[in-house]
Amino acid sequence: MDTTTTVLLIAGVLAAALLALAVVLLVRLVRARRTLRRAGLPTGPRWVFWGAVLYLVLPTDLLPDPVYLDDIGVLLIALRTLRPERAVSAVPTDIPTDLTKS
């Protein structure tokens, strides 16, 4: 194999790996939203979810499509917004920290 073929092969494998990662993140995003909705928890703004899905599917990107880093970033941001921030405040605060006083 000559150098050009090797470079194209490596670029193709890298692009396929990034696409696979983007698809895995999309599946995680859909599953996380579905799980939160089934549990009755807030899922965050609906437009963030659908915007991330559309950004992955539509051909218009910030970076050309063989480079899926921008798609992965958008999906990670959408996954982060699905996590309810009230989960930390749901922990009861009236639990005594010093149990030796009883």
C-alpha cells in the first residue's frame, strides 16, 4: 500500500469510530430521556433534546460531516441537561451528622 491509501484508510477508520461514538451517545440520550419521563422526573427543555437529535441527523454542521466531534459535543451537552439538578437537594438535611450525642 502506498502512503495515500494508508492515510485514507486511517481517516476512514477514524471517521467510522467517531460516527459510532455519536450514535452511541444518541442512543444514550434517547434512553435517558425515556427513563426520566417514565419515572415522572423533569427532562429539561424539550428543544434541547430535539435540537441535539436534529443536529446529528441534518447535514448542516459546524465542522464537515466526516468529523463528528461537534455532533458528539452537542449530544454530550444535551445529556448533561437531562440530569435533574434537584437530585442533590432531594437528600434529607435533617439527618444528624454526629451520632455520638444520642
